[in-house]
Amino acid sequence: MVPVLRVPPRTNLVTAHFRTVAMSAKPGIDYVGVTSGTLVIQPNQTSAEIVIQLLPNPTLNEDRTFGVELFAVSGAGLVRPMATVTIRPSRS
């Protein structure tokens, strides 16, 4: 999950589109890529979460990353439009 925060809480509705951005992690191998999703933060709500499905990858032996980018935001401004997600190998 990727948390999206709105500080301070406001009384208006916020919508934002999001997509994943491949980095060292690859869509279809390490995670399910998203080309266009929609995030909604309701009035007086301070946060929402973007869920990106990770895929089992038995060959993962080092950390890999991908981005989650917000765009086409309505009702708020952006401080940081992209978050980096790190996938770590299982330590079994």
C-alpha cells in the first residue's frame, strides 16, 4: 500500500489519477502495473491508500523499486507527485 496524505484536512473532495512507473522492478514480473487508476480523498479525510499487487518472484535476490505517480489532481496541490516503492527479497 502507498499512503497518500492530505494535510491539513479540508472540506473539499480530492481526486487524483495514478500510474506505476517501472524502475528496477518490472511490471508483470515483480508487481501488477497500473496505467491509470483513480484515488479519491473524501472531505475531511486526511489520507487514502493506493494498493499495488506484488507478484511472487522466486528469483528476486536483491531490492527492486518502482514508482507510483500521481497526476491530473483536482481539489489539491502536490508536494511530491511520485513515491518510490521498494520490494525486498524474502528472508526465509
